Amino acid sequence: PVSEIALLLTQRKIKRVPVVQDDKLVGIVSRADIVHAVAQGHLIIRPW
């Protein structure tokens, strides 16, 4: 889930995380991607 990615980016102080499926790189999610999705209203991050 995106909330786990956001937490990982924050805890490890990294800017990007790879997205892997079947041992193949299928994408990269960045902090900017998450911020953009939230700003556009496509994503709601709820505190746990």
C-alpha cells in the first residue's frame, strides 16, 4: 500500500523506492509522486 511506501520513504530518509514484480523492476515511486497524488486529490493518506 501507498501508506507503507510513504512510511518507508520517511523512516529511511530516501526519495525513491523501486516497485518490483516477479523479480523485475516495474516502476519507481518517489516522494514527489505521493505528494502530487495527494495534492491532486487522487490519494488520501490517513494517520495510523
